[in-house]
Amino acid sequence: MRAAVLRELRQPLSLEDRPDPDCPADGVVCRVLASGICRSDWHAWEGGDPVTLPHVPGHEYCGEVVAAGREVRRWRVGDRVIAPFILACGDCPDCAAGHQTACADQVVPGFTCPGSFAEFIAVPHADHNLTALPAGLDPALAAALGCRVTTAWHALTGRAALRPGEWLAVFGGGGIGMSALLLAKGLGARVAIVDVVPDKLAEAARLGADATIDARDGDPAAAVRAVTGGGADVAVEALGRTETAANALKSLRKLGRMVQVGMPAGAHVTMALPMDAVYAGQLALFGTRGMPAWRYPSLLSFIEGAGLDLSPLVTRRVALSGASAELAAFDGPTPPGIAVITDFRG
């Protein structure tokens, strides 16, 4: 199979022919239909989230089953499927309690095993993790359901319990931020997007943001408090940076809830945060990472029932050979939207 391989940190990926993956006894092998290129992949590429080299990145994908292991009961060759990026074992106490993202035996493609920047990917624990790809759903958009949309959905509904009419402040207008915007509007919330890239702010306004705030102009937390009449009810930090996490906390009204979605890495692993704001405002701070697989049906039902159009999230369809440039672009301000690999031979 053709794959993009990380051999040296911060260097272009090597396009190589590699052996097709073996099929796990409890898993499947999928032909990858589409794979998103995510800031989390950039963390592996630049060394902030270390992986063993050489390595195939990629963790948000959809595919068609081409082989199924002897222990698999739910899936057959030809099924089109999506999966969360955290593949849980399905048997441990955390999994039994519905907390698959906390599974101690989890497998994470693109980090702990070869990922989806390849023509084929092995997916272990298939019966516990795969969901059928809805008919008519664009594979490029379905790939975003493996990380950005699902992570935003779980942050808003599984952690912060965002309610209709509440204000949501999103710090970071990338894939997570725009997904949170669209989902929150579908839930009936009001949304303020905070970023430093004018094109992203303009895109957020076009997609229905009630307020857009340029963080380069003054105090963004104060701007959020002003536009929301006292502070946001919920804040989402989508970059994993100290300054945005601090501003997200300071943007909240009393009894507000913040969800840390962005992955802290490198210099941001340890953050200095305004704990006085947490104390005085009686704030709640949640961490989140991914979404349990069992929540896919409710998310898909919500998207369909609310008539949400998530297609604006995908703004660039690239070949496998274009993955290196997209990863390098995360070094600076990126353009609006998500880049998705749809051509694995180019």
C-alpha cells in the first residue's frame, strides 16, 4: 500500500510503498476513503506528542472494510464505517461504565499504532468501536467525525452540558472551533468565536456566530464579557495554549464551565492559570479527549434532525503528497476549515 511516513521530526513525510496491514482477530482492515489532517497530527510531526519513528500519522478517517477478523460479529467486507480516534478495548471497567475514552488498553491510530495517512488501516476492537457510515454522507466530511466534530460534541454535551440560550465562547477558530460553533447553534446556544486570523473570524460570522472577537485587539476575555452581558456560560479552549486557556477562564460568568479541548504540548504542558478566577467565580473546569463510540448514533441523529450542514468544515481536499505542506502550515496561522486527504495515490 502507499503511505506517508514520518521518518524525521519536522521534515516532509516520505511517500512509500509498505506492506498492507495484518487483520486483527477482533478487528478489521479498511481501505481508507478519507483522512483528515489535524493539529494533533502536527503535534506528532513536530515532536510535542512523541511517537516512535518511523511512523504513519493520521487518526480521523472513514473507510470500507476489506477484511474482518475471526472474532468480529458486526461487520463484513464491503461495509463503510467510521471510528473514533480512541479505540477502546470494550471489556475493562471504564468501558463497561461507558467511559471508553478513559480505557487503559486503548489504541490510538496515528500515535500508538500506524495511522490513516495510508491506503489501508487496521482497526482493532471493531465490534466496540465502529459505526456504519450513513448513506449519502460525504467521506471527506465523515472523516471529520473521527475527531473534530465528535470531540466538540462531547465537550459541549458530554462535559459542559450546554443548554439552549446559553452563551458559548470558543477560543480558536480551527476545526474544533468551527465544529463547536455549528453544533452549538444547532443546540440553540449563542456563540462568540475568538481568534487572531481575520479570515477565520469572517468565516465564523458567515457560519452564524453571534459575535467574533479579534484577540489581537485589546483584552479578548473582557470583550467576551462585554458582548455576552457578563460572561459566557461555557468556554471551549481549542488550541492547547496557556494564554487562550487563561483567557477562556477569565471570559466566564460566575458558575461558568470551561472545557479544555486543545491538547497542551511542549511549553504548554504546564500552564499558569488564573485560579483566583476559578475560586471567585466558582467555575467548573473540565478536560476532554475524544468521544465514546456509543455516542455516535445520537450525534448522527442530532445532525440529521437539526438539519445541520457541516459541509463548510471541509475546505481543502488534498492528495497524500499534500499532507506534509498541511502539517507544516500549523506552525503559523492556518486558513479556515479542514484539510482532508481524499486521493491516496497522488
